Amino acid sequence: MFHPSAGARQEVDCSALGRGGLLAPETLASREWIFYGGSPCRKEMWRKLGGYRAEYWYDTQDLDFWMRAMTGGFKGYYAGRVIYEWRRSSTGMNERTSPASRVRTRVHNIAFYDRFGDGIGARREFLLNAISHREYDCAKEMAAQLLQRRRPSPLVLFIRVAPPPVIRGAHALWLRARLPRPR
């Protein structure tokens, strides 16, 4: 796929996402990945999945869509060639995708990691990512799921029982403790 950026054409190589012409969910579950406008699909699949979810309409809609598609048994194909071009813009949706938004999308699609990767490891990682991006409700959701799966730790127990303002305060103290002290 190409995207014009600052007047030059730049290729975005997505070959690591596929294997043998298909998107490889096991590979995708083992790393952080972002789709760049990758939702061309058959109308039947779109209808069955209900299209894009409203909460992701402006940033991680493709990521959410394909995680739901693969979890639901659909296959994605890697074309291996340019099928469209898009113009990168400082005000476009591709510039507004935040790490916090990607954390929320992954948390809400945890079934993808259960099916194709390490669901427990993903929950631990997403809990920490959610805290670092101040997505305390997502962190609480991951803590609850880890406890249901009998994976307690002091942090998981604290996140599960503490209200978001307490988690926010503890996070702020932890960040302050990590800052280098002036000499």
C-alpha cells in the first residue's frame, strides 16, 4: 500500500502481517499492529459483523473490524500489491489514533488473543498499557478477567478493588517516584 506524504510516495509494507497470501492471526496476536485502511471485504462478512462499531468509527475501526472478523472465523487476504492510495493529512483520522485508543480496542477484543495468542499475557500487558495511558476502566476490566482466570498478583488485586481516582493517584505517585531527582 502507498500513501502520499509530503509530496512523496511512501510504501507501507504489510507483508509481515500475512503468510501464504492470508492474514496470519497468530502473528498478529504476538505483536502490536495497526491496519492502514484494511477493511475491503465481502458484503456478507460486513453484514454479519455489523460493520464498524460506533465507538471506533474515527480511529481504530479497521483494527477492531479485523479482530472481530478473524475471531469469528473469517479469513483476511494479503494482496501483496498496491490496491489503493490514501493521502496523509495532519487533520486526518490516521493522525488521531492514540495509544490509548489502541489499548481500548484491544481490551474490547480480548477474545482475539484468547483464540490466537496468549490471552493471559495479553491481559497483563493491556492492564499495564491501560494504566500508562490513563484508561483506568480498561485496566479494571483486565484485572477482573485475570482474577476470574485465577491469575492474582498484588497489582491485579489493587486495580480490581480500587476506584479509578485512587488508581489515578497511585499512578501519579508512581510516576513522580520514577522522575530523576534534581541535584
